[in-house]
Amino acid sequence: MIMHKNRDGREVQVRTGGDVDIGADVEIAGDVFLGAGSVIGFRVDLGYGSSLYEDSVVGFEVEIGASAHLRDALIRRGQYFHLQGTYYVVDAYKRKDGVVMFRHGCETRPLRDWTAALQRRLCLENDRRKTVAKELAKAVRMAREWFRK
């Protein structure tokens, strides 16, 4: 656990898994976890309840959304996608090896694996609301478009 001073001078507790490096002008909301070896660049905003696991790197001028859960991430400005759907949080980001990862709720897989068949299966197994299936399909399309840039 470390104490971090936000832009407004307010101090917040940050849970850590070991040594972390936090740059200047970083805003951290409550209930944030930073894994050992994580590096946070300058002018970064970490949303409430976000978690960056071991050795994740966030470059400068990036805003990480609330409840984001990122593993092995290497995030530069413009390379992170976050949505708060009606029921679930969506994150898409690049891992250090360049693979684009997509998280919907508690399911995280490479974006290329989120086929229509997988989406149908997951929605049938976990959530039968039609609005969730529509939101998931739209989020996958948006993330694919985002990373096509």
C-alpha cells in the first residue's frame, strides 16, 4: 500500500503488489490496484476500481476507465478502449506482444477470438438478456474499428 498525491493535493491509498513507478500529474481514483513492476506515465487518470496487473505500462496522457482490469498491458495514448455498458464493463487494449485483448465483464480473450459464435455461446451460458448480446456485438465491432486505425 502506498499513498499518492493527486493533482488537487488530495492523498489516496493505492494497493500495490510490489514496487511501482508513478509519473507526475497522475490522478488516481479510489480502490485502484497496481501490480508489481507497473509503470504509470505522466498525466494519466486511473478510474475508480481499476487494476493494472504485474509489469503493465501506461504511457503519457492516457485515461483508464473505472473498473478496468488490464494484464500485461502496454498502453499508449489512443491505444485503449473502454465502455461502461448497461450491465458490463468493456476494455480493449494491446498487450506487450502486440495482441489486442478484449474484456467483457469477467471474460478476457484476444479480440480476434470474439467471433459471433463465441458471443452467442457466452450470452446463452451467462446472460439471456437480449440487450447484453446486442451490446456485446456492438462493443466488439467498435473495438475492432478502434484498433484498425
